[in-house]
Amino acid sequence: MDEKRIAIKMVVDGKERDVTFEELALSNNLALEALVRLLVEKKMFEPNELMHTMETVRKERYRVPEK
């Protein structure tokens, strides 16, 4: 049986609702995509700037630890 793990419990309009990790991840991804699109449309930055910064962050986060 595929049992879903609950990430958070929310209360909406007085009703409790369980939110799974999968639902939470999808919601975060959708919100992030919408934010990036809006910032690009408003010319706050260019898509290539975002890609460069993402690569920089990836290298910082996943670098090999010093021995």
C-alpha cells in the first residue's frame, strides 16, 4: 500500500486538511515558477542571469567538502 506522508496540517474555512510532501513540493514549484515569470516579464532580470545565478548557487551548495 502506498501510504502518503503528511507534511503539514492546514485549517481552511474551519476544516482541517492534510497536505502531503508531494502536494507541498508541487505548490512550491508552481509559486516559484510564477514568481520567476513575473520578474522576467517586469524586466527585473534576464533569464540568462537567473541561469547563471542558479549555477553559482548549485556549485556553492553541492561543493566537495574540504578535507
